[in-house]
Amino acid sequence: MSTFFSTIFDDVSPVAPLGLIVLKGAEELGKLVDNYLVDWYNSDIGKKNYRFRKNTFIIDASCPRFTTGDSKGFIADSVRGYDLYILVDVGNYNVKYNLFERENSMSPDDHYADLKRIISAAGGKAERITVIMPILYGGRQHRRNSRESLDCAQMLQELFHMGVKSIITFDAHDPRVQNAVPLMGFDNFFGTYQVMKALLNRYPAIKLDREHFMIVSPDEGAMNRNIFYASVLGVDLGMFYKRRDYANVVNGRNPIVAHEYIGIDVKGKDIFVADDIIATGDSVLRLCRELKEKGANRIFLMATYALFTEGTSKFDEAYAEGMFDAVFSTNLTYVREELRERDWFVEADLSKYISYIISSCNQNKSLSPLLNSADRIHELLAR
């Protein structure tokens, strides 16, 4: 039995009945999370002191839309006195609705608006509201360089003023954005253990030692997550420095004019590259090509959110050329089916991890064991 499982249900004392609202677009992940919660809370351990057992913790809620595009939040069941967790995937672009005889895809703005509608529909009756937003709305617009908006900070302040107690997210682009709401809980988790488990399951013979394996950060912004991998595994770390053209903006970003590698020789070594997002994928594929030119052996790419905003064709071509061996990602946001069918794509399931987080929060237990995955990775390597 899992150590986390035993710890969560040792002296069970929930602060309030547990309720889970899953917004449109997050149903797949929400169902997996609910299945774990139901199994645990109806197990022998869960029955010990638990008075709120159910067949499902999901509360029926929706945001129906008119053909004009207007919408409203609706909660079918009572949430009075509930410890309420609202799961939203602002990155799911595959949710459609009719707008003036046209089919329209929901944008992050639409998902965020629906989140506010559901919070408003709760009417302040819940004991506590926690928002689980794996990919942060406006997370890439986290700082101001000139006359521009601060979308993520604005979102956090709005949720705070609407009565949200805490927000749970994963691999925030820049977690310092939480400084916008110093009086609201902000927990930033990482799926490092689940990714390492997926890597070892896919490549059981891989040698994770300094002679055969190393970590390379794709840029300075991703250094912290790559430093963690390197420190836990005890291997060397290199990085690429992205030189950008800050005088121009293309597709909302300053274009990269040069990639410069800093670090020890990668020749003959397996390389692991971790980042938060793969969007177009241009920069990471350029990185792969440069590493191969330097003599790297296998290259494993990891992104918490594999968005592939321009499709997978360029990755198919690069994989066929031997530029990389696999892309590891999570199910924290929508993953298109064509991506799951690719031989080079490996998905790590974080639904159980989210269930642990919800259970711990519902009982006001420390999240520190869940935030630190180093011990679990060491146990995994030992096995």
C-alpha cells in the first residue's frame, strides 16, 4: 500500500464534505481523479472515520450557452458547506459551441469566464473553494516589459476577490506571479516523479548515471526544473542560451536569433531536456539538431504541456531523421488523439497525484510530502 495513501487516511478528519466540479473540457481528467477518490474513501481505511462517502464526488454543474455566445453558470446540486474543488482546463481548444450559425472553439478566455460563472453560481455558500488550474490562464504573460497587460496576475486577483481560498497549478511558467495575491494560497506542483516513472517504463535499460546520461536546459527560464532533475539523479547539467530579437514581435513572441550551448561535452550521452510547454516546437527541434551535431546519443524531450500548436508533422519528420527518441508529457491539459497515436509520444498520468492533493487539502494536512518528489524518485531508481 502506498505510503502517501496511508498518511492521507491516518486519523481522517475532513474539514467539510468534499465536492468536485469539473468544467467542460476537463471531463477526462476529472473522471480519473473522481475514481481514485471514490475508491479511497470507500475503502476500509476511508471508512474508519469518514462520514461523507459517495459513489461520486463530482457535483453536476454546467455553463450552457445561447447561440449569441452568452452563457451562464448553473450548479444542479447544493454546495452549501462543501469543501469545493473546481477543475478547469483553460488549454482545451477542442471544446466547441455554436455562435451565430458557426461552430466556435473555446479559447482560454472562454474557459476562464466559465470558471468565474461557476464560482458566482456557488453564491458564497461553499465552506471553501479551491481552483485546480493545471495550466495557468495567462501564465505566459507573467511580467510587464512595456505598456502591456498582466493577465495572470489579474486573473489571480479576480479569483481572490471572488472568494477563492487557494489555487493549485502545475509547473507554472513563472511561479513568482503568486506575489500578486499574497493572502491567497498558491501551490505549484511538478510531475517529475510521474515523468521519471514513464521514462523508466519506456526505457527500462537506460543508465541514469553521469557517464551515460545528462540533463540539458533548453533556456535560462527552464533552469530550475532541469537543476532539480540533475540534482536528484546526480548527473551533469548543460544549458542553451537563447538570444532573442527584442526589437520585433512575431506571433506574440520575440524571435530567437541564435542558440548557444553552455556546458560539458554531450558526445555519446543520452540527453534529457525538460521544459514547461512545447508550443510550435521550433526551438526544441533546433536544440535537438545542435545536440546531435555535437555527438549526443539519444535525446528525450519532456514538456508538462505538449500543445503542438502547429501540429505534429515537423516532429514526425525530425523523429524519422533520428533527431530525438521520445517526447514525454502529461495529461494535465487536452492531448489530441493523433498525438497519442505517435510512437514517439509518451504520456504520464497525473490523476492519482491530483487525487492525493485533494485528499490532503480536504483534511488540512501538509502538502510538503507531495511537493517534494525527490525521495519517491530515489525509491523508484532503487527498485
